Amino acid sequence: MGSEGPPAVTIHVTGFKKFHGVSENPTETIVSNLNEYMKKKGLPKGVILGSCSVLETAGHGAIVPLYQTFQNALKTNNSESSNSGRVIWLHFGVNSGATKFAIENQAVNEATFRCPDEMGWKPQKIPIILSDGGISRVRETTLPAEEITKALAKKGYDVTTSDDAGRFVCNYVYYHSLRYAEQNGIQSLFVHVPLFSTIDEETQMQFAASLLEVLASLN
């Protein structure tokens, strides 16, 4: 029995649509194609690919559908609780200035958008969750960001661990997700990817598949 390995992990994935300065968001392509890509490639042992959702690049515009997806997934998971493996929310966002992948270790309770989001909102120095306290409050992922980074680097990817997910919609969604994860006994991780002109689409799809494999291998 001991050789069965860790219990199955259900991974729900999100990406974002276009936004100011990024007319084609690579994460929309990655998340939209991930299901089909993994069917052809074969899912890693112990991975159940849950929902794949593409969110508006907008604070409030992303959060409502995100919470709906969270709750639907939680209901499904509870109804299938006989197979009560781990649940991970994996969020992809683009950093248009990046040259490598970044595993984000934390999010900060601060919304300071450098430009209006896709619904025209441009908050400055306001807490994302008021009841969490001030804008310096940090929430960290319970997943081992350094270990994940090292495992992906071993597979040949140009990847780093980051402690700064920015203050735009990526950080906004990650903060909400980390809080929700803590409240519901699940896990959350955010990954920043470069533009396809920096790292091509096929390599980014391979990276996403490798990331699923690494997440499944964690105890």
C-alpha cells in the first residue's frame, strides 16, 4: 500500500484576457488550450484537471466569476469526498516585461493599479480585503515555491521564485485566492509568464504541463 504515492490532486486553472498594453494575453491561450493539450500529452499520474477559466483583467470583474468557480468546484469536491485528495488553484498571469517564468510566493493586501483595469477601475494604495488590515499585510502560498522552482529549472525551464506579484490585477486575484484557500483548506499558486514573443507558445504549454506534474509530485 505504501507505494501508492500521494493522493490525487485536483488542479483548477485560471488565466486572464487582454488588458491595457497587452492585446493578446498568453495566459488566455494557455488556459483555453490546456485541456486539449493534456488530453494529447496525457495527464501526469495523480492529477485531475478541474476547471479552466479565463478571467477579465479587472479587479471586481475577475473576482465575481472567480468566487463562483471556487464555490462550484468546492461543491463538486465535497460531493466526491470519497476521493478527498488535495485541491490546488493555479493562476497564470502575464508579465509583459519578463524574460522568464516566475513562481509567486506571496500576495500583498494592496491594490495600486498603474493603469485602469478593463472595467476602468484604478485604485491607489487601498486594501484588497479591508477586514485583513492595512496594505502591508502579506499572504504566502502554503506550496513550496522554491522547491517548485528548482524542480522546473531541472526540467530545463528558465524560472525564478518571486516575492512580488506587482500591485495590479494579478496580485489582486492572488490575494483573494490565498485567503479563500486558507479558509477552505485548499492551496493556491500564482505563476507569471512572459509574452509569446519572448518564450514561444509551445514552450509555455510544455511548461504548464510540467508544472502540473511537479505539483502532483509534492507530498
